[in-house]
Amino acid sequence: MQKVSKMKVKKQSKKKAETCDFCGGEVVEKRTTAEFHHKGKLVIVENVPVRVCTQCGEKYYDAKIWAELERTASSRTNVKREIKVPVKEFGLAG
């Protein structure tokens, strides 16, 4: 899972072969699971349409998809299930 806040929003192109802005790799359409932080709570949204670079993994969300993702994450309706997530603090061993 990737943090949605770090993803790139890009207008969807009508081109057949889209290339990655970062590495030039081929970008293909997929579905992903995205994590979103809303008001201090983690929300996981499944089955989100996204375009992903096959070479470096950079993700591109269509602006309409991004808006719906934000709306979905902020809504408490249609919750599919709730899960417990362990939270750890980073620290170097030593």
C-alpha cells in the first residue's frame, strides 16, 4: 500500500502509450489499494483505478478519481470492514 498523499494527480491522457514522467517507462491502468489519512485516522480504500509505471511504480490518479477518493476517505458511510493495525515507532538498533 502506498500513502495517497504522496501520489501524483495527473489529467488522464487519451494517448495509447503513456510514459512515466520520471523514468520514461510504460504506464498501464490497474486497480490498487490506497491508504489515506483523514482527521488523524487511517482509511484504506480498495479497488481504486490508477495508472502505474511498469518500470518504477510511480502512480498517476485521474483528477476525478482523486476527488472521489478524497470524498470516500472522508465519509463514514459504506464501510466494508474495520481492521486493527499495529503502530510502531522507528528506532535504530544500537
